[in-house]
Amino acid sequence: MNLEIKGLVQRFGTTTVLDRLELRTGDVRSLVLVGPSGGGKSTLLRILAGLDVPVAGSVVFDGVALPRDEPSLRAYRRTVGTVFQAYNLFPHLTAMDNLLLPLMQVHGLSEPEARARVREPLERFGLANHAHKRPAELSGGQKQRIAILRALVVQPRRLFLDEPTSALDPEMTAEVLEMIGELKDLGTQFVLVTHEMAFARRVADLMAFVGEGRVLAHGPPGEIIDRCDAPRVRSFFARVLP
Amino acid sequence: MPRWLAHTIVVVLFAALIALAFSRVNYAWNWAGVWEYRQKLLQGFGVTVGISVAALVASTLIGMLAAVLLESKNPLLEAVGRVYVEVIRGTPLLVQLLIGFYVVASAVGLENRYVVGVLVLALFSGAYMAEIFRGGLAAIPQTQRDSARAIGLTPWQSFRLVILPQAVRLVLPAVAGQFVSLIKDSSLLSVIAVSEFTLAAQEVNSFTYSTLESYLPLAAGYLLLTLPLSAMSRLLERRYRYEA
């Protein structure tokens, strides 16, 4: 994907969350957004995922500008996948029905087609034995992996992952990160917001440091984490890295 | 101790206490007098069932409509919903029945007291239903709406497939409780001379001068209707407790 963001502004009430944010990624498969809480990472991701409309500025993915009206945005959202921090799954439906819902209701597959579509991914990620369970019967890690799968089985152009492991304990975090790592190896394109720096370093083609509503630095992860001169970036990594 | 045993013990103790109270007042029972009017009581019971079912259906529809008004972004519509709910919940059903029948219904030429009674009862109960429904919808977290949008559902699909099924599970116990109240509240329709169960008991009492014999069957009759509803409410509550 090739992402070009110009002059992006987002405000909630009188608070400016994104302040003329600029970013050009060049051609990358994975973009990882890092930075302090409240710096604007998640706000940026929601705009990229077509969930919120910015006050000003433009976002261009692979030469196509993101629309601003709801019907076009809905059509756009159907071509991408988004996973939030928690509570992605619909609690009244089984894991299987959660996976089938977008395939059948949004993408027009018949039930046999939809079931055939999810069978192989469920097996591959070791979730086939949990498909009949309701979300309340799944562990946090299983829930997130089903949520990622639900975003994936509609064959999206790219995934948006908003702190997918922030609500999980270390063991479950590991199983979800492992899945995302596998997706990267399979060629899935994604934009990921995370606080897992070791993981970010491993999967990021490009890392962007978002703080104070702007991209304060971007480049290969090693450069951003180890050798960035910007004081705000250096002080952040000095505090979060062991 | 198993639950059924505990319940039985409490019921027996309670009955013993009531029996003791009756024995202390040396009440002269006259069941034979009331037995002659059993047909009247049964008819009244039937009318109460009919009124309750009709008002139940109507109040559910009114409650849904009012909940939509309460959630409306249009301030005028929201005000209509809010004023309706607050006025109805803040005034006695007795007053609403009297004004509804002798003023409003007369003004519009509606003379059937059964229709008026059901309408007033449905409007009364609908105000409580509206708050139950509104609360149920509001209790669905924003992340569910976000997730529904993220997978590309339209607003109507999101409501139908994601929000409504969860909200219905949340409100069912409270709705069943409201139905219990509605059945008992229907007894007030006697003030506009709808010959339902309570009015039947009042009439039997005035014919026989046997107050307790007239009203005890009344209590039993209402319990016959409300206890199954309460049991169903608890059952539903257990069945739908899927999310911590």
C-alpha cells in the first residue's frame, strides 16, 4: 500500500487531536503507528479505516482519496478490515456466526459458501474447536483472534488493527501477535497501532511516531526506536523500553 | 436445602400466619353465597385476561414508539416523548382513567368503555415500557455499533442484527415485570365500569355481604396470571445471561 496523508485535522469539541498531520509511506506492506497515549494514533487509525471523517485534510491510499460521505465510506469499509482493542465480537452470536455475518449479510455469500470460506482459516489458526462457542466462553486471546479472522475472511485489501493486544495478559498477547506475524508472512497488508515495541520492530516495514497530533518521525523501525534525534521521540522510548 | 423445599416451607408458614389471623377474628364464612355468583367472577376473570392481553400488545408498541421519540435527535420529537413519559409516570392511573374516559373519550365521541380502558391502560404502561426499551438500547456499548459499522453493515442492518437482539435479551426480565404490573393495574378499570375481575368481585360482595369470600378469589385469580409471568421472567434472565 502507498499512503499519502496531507494536512489532516481532527477535533473533538474544542480539543484538537490531529493537527495538520502529514505522512507519506512510499510502497510498504505494513505500517506501525507508535507513540504516547492521547497523541492521536487511534484517531488517525479510525479515519484511515473509514469510521470517522476528519475536519480537514486528505488521505490517499494507492492513488485513491478516501471519500467523506457515509454511503461511500461504508462501501470503502467493506473493502478493508478493522479490529479494535476489545469487544469486537457480537456476544449474542457464536464465533462461527460472527464470522458468517459479514460474509452473508454484507458480501452476499450463501451460507454454504460462507462456511467453506471460513473453514480453512479456522483450522490454520487453531480455532476450529472454538467456532461453536459464544464470545463469553472464549479467552481474551481467542476472542481477538476470531475478530481478526472475521476481518480477514472477507478478503480485505488491508487490515487496521487498533491496539489489538492492549486488553490482554502477556500470554494471550503472545498468541495474538503470533497470528499477526503469520499474516505478515502471508502477505497481508496492515496498519497497526501498538505499544508492543519488540513486535513493532519485527513486523513494521515503516514505523510512524505519532505525538501531539502529528507524525513526529517516520522511517524503518530500527531508525525510529534506536537512532531518532527528535527529543519527544527519544524521551518516549527512554521511558517505554526496558 | 433445595429451592423447592425452601419455597414450600415459606409458603406453608405464610399460609399458617394468615390462617391464624383469620381464626382470631372469628370470621363467619359464607362461601355458599359467593359460589352462586361464580359465573360472574369467571366472566370478570375472562374480561381481565382479554383487557390485559390487548393492553400488553398495545403498550409494547406504544413503548417502542416512545423509546424512538426519546432517542430522537429532533428536539421537538424528543420533547414529545419526554413529556409523555413524565406526565404519565407522575400522575395516578385513576386520574388518567377518569380524564381519559369522561373528558378525552367523550370529546372525540369514543363511547366504548372497554376500548377506552385498554387505550388508557396501554398508554400508562407504555410510558414505563419506553424507559425500559430506551435503557436497553443505551446499555449496548458503543464498541458494538463501531464493530457493526466496521464490517460494513448499514445502520438498519446494525440495528436489526446487532443492537436489537442484544437489547431484547437485556430488557425481557424488566418487560415481564411490567406485564405483571399491568395485569394488576387493570383492576382500576372498574372505576369506569368496565366489568372486569375486580368489579365482578365488588358486585358479588354487594350482593352477598361476604367481603372476604368475594375478594380472596380475586387475589388468587391475579396470582394465577402473574406467577407464571414472574417465573418466565426469571427463566429468561437465566437463559440470556451470556455476557459477564
